[in-house]
Amino acid sequence: MVQDTAILRDIKRLHRSGTALNYAAVRRADGRLLARACRQFGSWNAALRAAGFDPQKIRRCPLWSKKIVIEQLRDLHKKRLFPDLRTLSLKYSLLYGACCRHFGGGLAALQAAGIDYEQLLGEHPRRWTKARIVAEIRRRDEKGLPLCLATILRKEPSMKRFCYAVLHQFGKWSEALRAAGLKPDAVRERGRMWSNARVIQEIRRRHVEGKLLNTDLMLREDLSLHTAGRRHFGTWKKAVEHAGINYNLYVRGGLYGLTRAKTQRAIGDRLVANRGSRKQVQEQSPSLYRAAMHYFHTWEAAVRKARGLK
């Protein structure tokens, strides 16, 4: 057939030009030729055979047998070309796909190849293995550093990778603590260390400093204090009242009707009258200071807004 001859001629021309004849390469180089060949011959392999090419030799990817997969994994491991399964799947996707087909997954394939995955991870300088995690937990315990997951995430952003690694390796934070020889309940209690007296003291301190005590702000700024207050006194309102602070006046109505605009204007008026320092406002108008902190988060930001600066 004339059409068959034209397709075969185009395939040979493509080969002479140096273009690979595997399916993916031809689809990129001449998708129309690929479609015509598949339609005419039933498949690309059949078209290659008709043009005098062996499809097995044309393929860029090898036919992965279990033996070849194991040999490739051992060779890559010996050359230290992948530190973990994620890298293996990204850099050697064909090999990783063969691992999944023949062994059900990358980890099972590594085990079949005699490669210790935990040891592989441990050889990577930035990789948190179970052994390194346990050592870090014990080190933090010896130095008296926080061991509560929420506290570490909130106060030590640089340790987020460590926290996520713990959950990945052990499933639960408590399991990692047990592996390090610590009792999770004891660690939690140590992390709290919130007595009734300390809760009241901290609430009064915030109030004296002019900081708001409303729940939405407490959840952002001092979750542990808010939680301790509810645990010891039943509700946050009762905790505030036990500290001798009028809840309705200073918490629910603590802004005294001061909107964002009114707060900005009031601070501006004080600045003009040279009565706008942080200390002066805290002592003379605590409600204005609380409103400033509520709307602008820092006194410096409130002053910039009052002066018309960004």
C-alpha cells in the first residue's frame, strides 16, 4: 500500500536524523507520524517491525526483571547515588516503577537487594533516623529543653523538620518518647508546670502589661496559659476572675468601644501632645494600649499607623 510505504519511509527518515524511535521520543518529535503508524499497523511496535527495526532494541528503558532491578539498586547504592526512597523515585523513576511492579514498593525492593534502609537514611547527614531521633530526645531531656510537640513547633521553628520526622518514623510522638526511655505522661506534666498560682500570676502579668485577655488573642499568643486556665478553673472566664480581674470590663469590653480608627486617632493625639510613649499610655490609658495591641499587634506598628506611615 502507498500509505504503508510512506509511513515506513518516514520512520526510516526519522531514524536517519538521529531521533530515537521509542514511543515517547517519537510522540515528542512527530506525533502525527506516531498516530498514523498506530492507526495503520495497529501499534507502534508493529510499525517498527514493518520498517525493519526490533522494538526490543529500540526501547530506551530496559525490560526490568527482578534480577536487573536488584542489580541496579545495588549498583546505585554502592555509588551512593540516592539517599532515600523519595530521591530514588524522582531521579530513577523507571527503576522505581519496576520496584513497585516486581516487589510491591521501593522498600521491599531494597530489602530484596539486601540494602538496610535505616542504615541508608542514617548515612545521610541531614536525615533523621530512629536512632538519631532517640538521641536528640535524650539530649533535650538532659538539657531540660521542651519535649512537648506543640511547644517545640510553636517556639522552635527550626525544629519542625525534626518533629515531622518523629511522626513519620514512629507514627506517634508518645512512641518516640517511650523509645527514648521517657514516660509520655511525665513529659506532658513537665511541659505544663502550670499550678493555680502560676496561672493567676501570668494572667495578672498580661493585664498589667496592657495585653488583651480575650480568647481569640490568647489562642494565638499564649495557648498554654489559656489551656491551663481552663484546666484548673473550668473556664477561661473563671480563671480571669480568680486573678481578680473584672472579666466583663477588661476582657469582654476591654476595648471600651475603641475601633481601629479611633485607636489610631487617639494615639496620634497623644503623640502630638508628647504623651505617646509606650510607658505613658500603659499607665494612663491601659484600654488604649490594649486596643493598640489588639489592632496592630505591636506598639511600634500602632505608632507608625498613627503617624500615617506604613
